[in-house]
Amino acid sequence: MQTLFEFEKKVDKLRKKIEELKSMGKFDPVVVEEIEKKFQKKIKEFYGNLSPWDRVQIARHPDRPHTIDYINNVFTDFIELHGDRHYGDGKAIIAGFAKFSGIPVCVIGQEKGRDTKEKIARNFGMPLPEDYRKALRVMKLAEKFRKPIITLVDTPGAFPGIEAEEHGQSEAIARNLLEMAKLKVPVVSVVIGEGGSGGALAISVANKLLMLENAIYSVISPEGCAAILWQSQDKVKEATEALKLTSRDLLKLGIIDGIIPEPLEGAHRDYETTFKNFKEHVLRALDELLGLTPEELVKQRYEKFRKIGV
């Protein structure tokens, strides 16, 4: 059974009404077709005017495609690598090598898990230091063998628990930021759902940073922002507005390089179209980077981040 948020229920109610009219067979097909046209127009208007908080909910939708779905449907010949060679094998980040449209690449992504058992195993998509060290180890392998890197961002943030701090969470994230800035291979990052704080940035210091249309990317969650600024969760919508975390806002601010369109009602409604759009836009970004020398890639990445906020 598909999960529906409050704003989706309005649309679903109209859709069921049309299906009911069709099944009754008492109405002229021309009349039903006219109602359907008006319905489609209403949907476009509705989804064209979603609030930032609505988009936060879509970005977190439980039926939204996850990293593992992209790996299984967009990439081929995937070989997963395990372990950070220091402490253990984090499960919140999946990393390995695959082919993307025939191009050998390194693919790294955060995975939240689907059912309760998998969510616990994946730490709800909140990486531990060993996750970040594993990701960096695989990135350095990609650099050694001259393979482009594609990262998929989908995390509420790095895990904030005591054990993470004991294992060096801050250092692991800082190390990734430093080393990713110096990588001599193309790096394309895509925010496919949530991009939360340093936990997201630790795998998205890229030459090209793309976002799915309804994804979010922010220094803090709306809930965290509301708690700090207003000491109240009643202000979460105001916090969402203030954070400018939607793909449209971030493109205007020059923080991201492009938006990948989603199906009208969100990526969770049509996986096939989502994967097609993802493939098309990431391939275009890769094509722009593959002609650059290692030195040019490092320079381009450096200049991209230095311009943010100027």
C-alpha cells in the first residue's frame, strides 16, 4: 500500500473519483476525457506550487527510490567493496565499482533501508566514521585507476551518537572534504532525497552537484533549525522557508549545478522515468568533465566552491 501525505490525499481523492466515473460506465467518454484534462491541469497547478515543507516531505517519502534502486536499475556489473581498513564496515554507505552507460565508474551512495530490520542495519542512512573512511578508500582506488566517481546523497546527517564521536566522526568527515577536493578524477554528486549537513557534504565535494527536483540539501534539518532558533517544532515550516533548501533555491544561489526533473507527482510515483532522467543528466555532466585534465578537474572543483557565497 502506497504511503500518502496530507497534500497527496487531495489529489488521490480526485483520481479515485475519475476512476469511479469510468467504472460506472454511465457517462459519455468525451465528458470523462474532459474531466481528466481538467484533473491533469489541476495536478500541474498543485505540484507547481508546492511549499518548501511539502518538498521536504516528498524528499523523505518512504516509497522514494533509494541508492540501492539506482544501483540496480541505472548501473550494471556492480561490485561492492567492504570495510574501511581501520575499524569496520559501515552499512549506511554502499561503495563499489560498476558501469554507467558502458563507462567504468566508482559509485558511492547513502542507503536508508526499507523495512525496520534493514533501516536498523543501515543506521537509517546516518553514516558512521567507518562509512566515510570506506567511501574515501574506494574514491582513492577510483583515482588510482582513473575512474570517474558518482555519488548519491540521501541522509538526514552523519550519525551523532557517542560511538561515532569515539571513532572520530568529525575527523572522518573533515578528511573526506580535504581529500575529495584534491581528487584528480571527475566527481558528479546527485542529491536523490535528503542532503543533511556535513554528513551529506562528506561525499558531495564534486565538480558537478545535481539535485532531483524534490530533493533537499541543507546545513541542518528544518526540525533542528526550529529547535535552535525558536525552541519550538511549531516553527518547522518557517525554518524550512528560511533555510532555502529546495533545488530551485539552491540553483538560484549557485550552490548546485543542475536540477534533474522528477515525474509530476514525485520520484516515488514513477521509478522508470526517474531513472531515465537521472541517467540523462548525469551522463551529460560526465561528458563535460571527461575531457578535462586531472589538473583542470582539481582547479574547476576548487573554483566552484570558492565562488559559493560570493
